[in-house]
Amino acid sequence: MSRVDVIVVGAGPAGCAAAISCLQGGLTCMIINREQTIWHQPGETLHPGIESLFQQLGVDQRVNNSNFFRHEGIWIKWNHELKFSPYGKVNDKSWFGYQIPRIDLNTILLNRVIELGGIILEERVSEAIFLNQKVQGIRTEKNDYFSTYVIDASGYHRWLIKDLKIPVDIYSPPLLAQFGYSHGILNSELPFPQIEAVNHGWIWSAKITSSVYAWIRLYWEKSKLIREFVPDVLINLETIGRTRTIDVTWRLNRRLCGNGFFIVGDAASILDPAASSGVLHSIMSGIMVGYLIHANLRRGLSEEVVGKYYTDWYREYFSKRSKGLLSFYLEHFNPPAWNNYNTAILT
């Protein structure tokens, strides 16, 4: 099929959620992903609120049948004292988060896309196709594909933002997240998942399978980066793969949608992993865009109305998440300096 209702670029949680939402509404949808890769990036620890989103996407049974690790909260060592922060309860029933390796989550979501009749292509996107000043498809290295809407879910690649030259506003000092994985058995069962304040940043560690641990080291001074870093609690375990570093400076696109396009997930904004809601936010934005495209194409709401709704919703959500994270950071014994950065949206 060279023409569909919706083309999604990117097969991560945001892209898959957008595709599933569109397909559930009876729209035709195609996902174009650069190539089949293993998704190694921070984000295995998922907030309990994601369970209702799994239900909306129709993958809750598959997730629960996979017996992923569950946890009632997070251990926090922010001011030299280790404390447990539970997620809370509903009707005396504790909330449990998930520990889901990213490749497993993406596989579950992609299988759901296929089940609903979605098309998945592994091609490299070159540029957007414009007709009458409207995005109406994409050009890949192999073909041209046309659609009524294009959704950029390309994450850190942000291909459409670059193609359309959309300005990006910065809301924090430069932040770098270094992350890696370790394999083995610890001699003692330590409290996981855990975040600990350290000089110039923090360290996160989590047990994601019976013998695999994930860790993140965040720096707010690039000069302090330690190339061969491994957390002390995991120092005696085998390192899996190489340590990676990504830029997680807070940023938000000035435009989140436009004539024929929407931008979702990490392609639209970035907050560092301490927000602990990156995957949840990505899936939420994908589902939201699917609903809004359906409202435009099947229920007659104008593109202007659905675009304004999405922009207002997204910016309010970004503001809420970033304000909470900023308050958390200001309690750090050596917080980063926000003085020279735009904090208007945070107040």
C-alpha cells in the first residue's frame, strides 16, 4: 500500500501506541522504522499508571502473562538517608510498577500493530513530502508513501523537526545520562529500584530480570563524566555491551503539530529519566494523537481544533512533569543551576 490514512515514523512505544490507536479507530496505518534494532535505552522501570494504557491498547493480558518483575515503589537516597517511596494504594490494594526490558515491550506492541492489520516497513526515511504546503507523506530510500497524516515518533532522531526546522526551547542546564547493563547474581538482595544523589548528579539502579540489572548515571556537568563508570553495587557483575551516553537536557518543540502532522513522545520533548514517566508519557501522547486524528477524519472535527487541543494538552502535561522534577532536584544536596535557563513554563 503506497497510500494510507496515517504514516508513523518510528516503532518505539510512542509510535506503536499511535498506530494501535489509529487502527482501533478503523484507520489504515503504516509504521516505517529505520531498521530492526535492539532498543537499548533507559526506561525499563514503568509507573503503575501505565497499566490502564496497556488495557486501552489491548496488550494488558500479554504483559501480565509475561511475568515481568513488579515493584511497589522506589527507594530514594537523596539527602544521605535511604527511604522507600511507595506508589500508593487503591481500595487497600497496592499499586505495582513494572520492570520491562525495552525490547520485550516493543515486541509486544509491534505484534499488536500487526494483529490489527498495520503495515510495518524497515526503511530509512529521507524527507517529508509536501503538497500545497501540507505534509502528505514521506520519501524513503526506496519509495514514496502518501497519507493524510504523518506522525513523527522517531524519538531522539527527531527527523521531522529537523526537516521542518522547528525551533526547540531548552528548559534546563545541559544534562547527560550515561547508562548500561550488568549480568550476574548479587551476594545480597539490595533494595531495587533505587535512585541515589551523588556529586553533580544521581545514580539509578534497577533489577529488570532475575540476573540482569540496569543502571543510569546522570551528570549536570559534562566535565565530570566518568568514561568507564559502573555503580558500586554492580561492580562485581559482568558488564553487558558498552556503556552509552545520551543528551537528556530538558527541551520542548515550539510546534507539536501542524498541517498534516503530529509529533509524539521523545521527538516532541525530553525530560531526563528521573521524571520516571518517559514511556508512560510516550504511550499517552501516541494514544492521544490516534484519538484526535480519528476525530478529524471520521467525526468531522477540524484540523485546527484537534491541533490546538493536542498542543494545549501536551504543554500542560510537560509543565506539570517538569515542575515536579524541578522541585525534586532543588532538594538535592548539590543541585544544578537553573538561573540562566527559561523556566517560564515551569511556573
